[in-house]
Amino acid sequence: MATITYLQVENLSKAFGDKVLFEGITFSVLKDQKTALIAKNGTGKSTLLDIIGGKADADGGSVVFRNGLKIGYLQQDPVLNDSLTVRQQILSVSNQLAQVSARYEEALASGDHARIAAAQAEMDALGAWDYETDMRQILGKLRIDDLDQVIGTLSGGQKKRIALADVLIEHPDMLILDEPTNHLDTDMTEWLEKYLHDTRTTLLMVTHDRYFLDNVCDCIIEIEDNTTYTYAGNYAYYLRKREERIQNLSAAIDKANNLLRRESEWISRMPKARGGKAKYRIDSFYELKEFASRRIDNRKVDIATGTAHRLGNKVIDLKHISKSFDGRKLIDDFTYSFQKNDKIGICGVNGCGKSTLLNIIMGRLQPDAGVVEMGETVVPGYYQQTGIEYDENQRVIDIIKDIAEVVILGDGRKLSASQFLEYFLFPPKMQYTPVAKLSGGERRRLYLMTVLMQNPNLLILDEPTNDLDIITLNVLEDFLNAFSGCLIVVSHDRYFLDKVAEHLLVFEDGGNIRNFPGNYTVYLTQKEDEKQQERQTAPQPDEPSAPKKSDTHQSERRKKNFTYKLNLEYQQLEKEIAALETEKNEIESLLSGGTSDIAEITRLSQRMDALLAELDAKETRWLELEEIKESDEE
């Protein structure tokens, strides 16, 4: 079957002044392909999509779409008409079905029975009901409920969701999405992931959500040093093949350097009057010299671990905290004691109160009831979702120097402001760049620096993954895993939560906050188990011919692929089971030692009961995953 090219990008170049974003970029996207672009912050990913989406001009090169294609483009920061209502914005598209649906929606809103009947007849005649149903489903899943709100009164996150709904409702032949999961909570992200996976729409997107990449995309295009590398697989496949590519390139450079030494000796011995017979070898020498001088830019954001401030036993105690807004209870009688070395993830749907809880902890918002007690030795660092406003003309180095001329790292080393910037991939030339020329991701990285350089022992991060590239995210995760203070992080990035959070506080209905000991994947597994249990206990209609639920479950499990996400859960379970086994052995030793008093024996026995139940559940789940893994390997 012949492949059909939907998009061809040829030799595309773009610069802003003396800053070259990309040069000579070439790649293609095929029909039905779901492609993701991966590149470091500051390399112009959003600018590249703006050029492809017709929102910006290139300095050189071409962008060619297949004739007749309908394109839907979601910008990273979409521009909407602030004077329209949400309903008007959603229905302000040009296709006929949308216009008919718009008239039907307006008729419903008017309450005029004659208008409603006429609009229904028009919907029947054009078969627009599927369009209407799909539109309502998309709006519902993205929780766009009040269609009469004026766009200008909405937050940036709400506008992004409306713009996303706009492009999805249109059902274009090809979708171009720039960070579609930004401002989506985990429920919305999981719905969008499934929606895009199941649709036949061709996709080109930029995202930092690695589970999203893994579960949606079948092609990864990496842009590095103005060269594109195409990987025909998902994110897990890309990671493997990229490592192979770097190893092969490194070996080729080493081999070229060995050959260069021999050729250099030949060049130095060659008489200057040597004629044209050796010209080809001289030309090859200089080509070899250029290749051998290549450097593999595998730099990382080198963030020193540790903290310069000692943290005492008391960190933060929340006692019976409650908070409501406009009669809606966000937090209801919540009590929790944060400890040193805690790594707490906070999750829940948008608007549930996650940022409110952080602001209460930081004393920027007072609770309606309850008290917050912070330890005397606590030095907080608070990375807010909204970031901070910079003077657009201020230079990068001046922003850092305004905080400190010398930065003391957690291990006691002292760095100048310029050296500290280099740690964060701001080379000397870039340090004197005005903020106005920084990309969104570079601005977030700069903001992160201003928080971490104060060496906090309590680190509170509100959506830190937005606009950071995958390389920076990986290093930030490594830093947070080694961080010796108390970490509290709000994030909708499931991969990030799995990597850094060992304990979750989950916002549920009615202001209830669930205290869950485990990471996000373990929480999802337990949540699904609870749903299955509810379905099993609910009354079911008689279906004599239906197979047993257990048989169906076993069959589905055998068919399931051992995905990257399941592999992460599998590896996490192995670590947790090993830790529980160690704790079990320690308790058994204490109980058999004969040195514990009655109260201690009682406490240890109760813990042993809970530990055995937890161990049994985790081992059962591990065996299920082991079965899926073995089946997939066959």
C-alpha cells in the first residue's frame, strides 16, 4: 500500500536577530501517522509549529500540505476573541454542520419552541446529531460547562481548553498541537490520550508528557544541531534508539580521531611542493578533521543536591484545615503532618483546591478553620504555577545577581552568578540576553533557578513541568529524588509524579483529601480495583450465556500488551516489595528478640498485620504484570 504524505517540510530556517533557532530543517508526516517533535528548550519548537500552522513566516525553506487537507492548529498560547462568549467561540467555525449546531444551540438557549422545532428539523435534514453529540462530549470531558461566560473573563488555562475543544470539534484531517496537556488535569489528559489514540486523524505535536508520547505517538522526530532524526516508534522506542545513535556516533568520532592522528602525521611529512595526486587525500583530511571535532552535546542541567539549611524534626503540621470559596468547599477538615524527607504529590481535577492548599501552607491564604504550624528551621522555596513577571529588557545575569552575586550550593561549594547560570545551560553569551528573547521553557528554567539557588529545605512546586523540555525534566527528577528536605509537588504530569512522589494527597469530591501511601500508578491501579469491586457488587441483569467475570478478566489480561507504563509499575512494585520484605524481617527480629515491652509488641503486631496485607496485594499485582510481560515476550 502506497504511503501518502500529508506534510513536507523542506530546508526550513528561522532566526530572530543574531539568534538562529533552526536552519535547514527537513522532515515529513505521513497520513495516519501520529508524530511528536522533541528538542531542547530554546530551539524553536513552538516557532516551527507556528510556521507550519501558518501563524508565522520562515526565513527560508518551504512547508507543503497535501491539497485539500483540513488543518486544525492549537497554539501553545492561543489567541481568542475576548469579546465572544464561549458558545460563540466554539460555534464560530465555517463548516455547515457547525453552523447548524450553532443555530440549534441558540434556539435551545432562547426557549422559543418554534425556533427549537425548526432547528431540530434542520439538524435532522443534515444528519448533524452526531456532530452535536461529539461536540457536547468533548466540551464535557474538558469541563467546559458555562457556555455563556465571556472569553475575556477566563484564565489562561480555561482559554487553552476552549481552544483545544475548538480544534477537536472541527475533526480536521490533520491536527497540529503545541503542548496540548498543559492546563489539563490527569483525568482530562487520560481522556485526550485515548481520544487521540483512537482517532484516525493525522497528528503532529509537541509535548513534554512522556506517558502521552508513549501511548499516542508512533513516530518521534528529534531535532538536534539542526539535524532531524526520525524514530518509527513510541517514546520508549525513541529512548532506546537515541542511546544507540549516540553510542554509534561516539564510536565513529573516536575512530575518526584515531585516523586523524595518522593522517596528521602524513600531512606534516608531505612536501609542500607535492602535486595534485594527493589532493583527494588532503581534502579527505580536512573533512575528517571537521567530523572528528564534533562534540556530542549531552549536557544536563547540573543541579547540586542537598541543602545548606538544616531541617529539624518539625516541618509543617496542618490541623483541621477547611476552606471554601463562593459556598463551595474545597478543603474539609484536613489534618496532615509533613515530615523531613517526605516526597508528597498532590493531585486532583482542575479547580479542586490544590494551589489553594499550597497557598495556605505558605501563609499567603488564611483557612476558614484550622491552624498551620511551621517548624522554626524551615526555609521554604515556592515555585508557583503563575511564575513571576520579569522586566522584558532585563538581562538574564542581572536577574540572578539581584538575588545573589555568589550562590552557595547544598554541598558547600560557592559559585558566581555566571557559573551558576552555566549549570543551567545558560552559556556566557546567552547570559547577557534580554528576557524578551527567551523561550517559554527558558523562562521557566530561569524561574526555577531563582527558587533553588536559595537552598530551601522545604520545596513546594506548583506545576513545575509546564514548558520544560524532557531533558530538563529528567534532571529535575534526579535532583528531587536526591533532595534531602521535604518536597511537596502539584503536577498533572503522571510520569513526573511516578518518578518523584512516594506519597499522594488526592483531592476528591466535597473537599475530602485522600491520604494515599504510594505513587500515581499504584494509586490508579487501586482506584481501578475499587471500581471493579463496585461493579462486581452492583446488581447485574441475568445473562446466562455470558462468561464468568473472572474468565473474561483473565482473557483480557492475556491480551494486554506490556506497555512502557506497565513496565514502570512493574519495576516500582519490585522495589516496594523488597522494602516491605526488609521491614517484615526487621519486625520479626524485634518480636523474637524478647526485649520489647507489651506496648511495643502490640504496635509491632498491628504493623505486621497491615504489612502482610499490603505485601499480599502488591505481590498479587506483580504476578499479574509478570504474566502480561511473559505473554507479551512470546
